[in-house]
Amino acid sequence: MKQKIHELKKFSVIAIVSVVITLFLSYHAAILLFGSNSLDVYSSLKDKRVYLVNEIKRLQEENAHLQKEYFELKNLEPEQ
């Protein structure tokens, strides 16, 4: 009889600890998925990074073209 009561108490403690741990981990998983650091934010930031990298390349090419045009026009002006 004492053995069964002891096993029941041990089982109850393990069950309660398991439920608490599960709730704790579920809460943090929910914050990760739906909170301010969610996967949606990560995905949008990744897309924004790709856009900005492409924009930087485009602006560098445009800048090189404009510099070339500037120096060509500069050479056409009479020297002072």
C-alpha cells in the first residue's frame, strides 16, 4: 500500500513537472513564431536585404555611368 502511494506521488510530481516544462517551451515557441522576432519578420527582412543589395548594385552602375559622362563633358570644356 505504501509502495503504491509512493509511486502515485512520484508519478504526480513527474506529470506536473512535465506539464510545466511543456507549457514553458510552448510559450517560448509561440513567442518565436508570432512575436516581434517571428519568422514573418525574418522573412521580410531577408527579402528587404535582397532588394537593398540589388539597389546598391544598380546605383553603383548608375554612378559609374554618370561619372563617365561627367568626365567626358569635363574634357570638352576649355581648360582655365
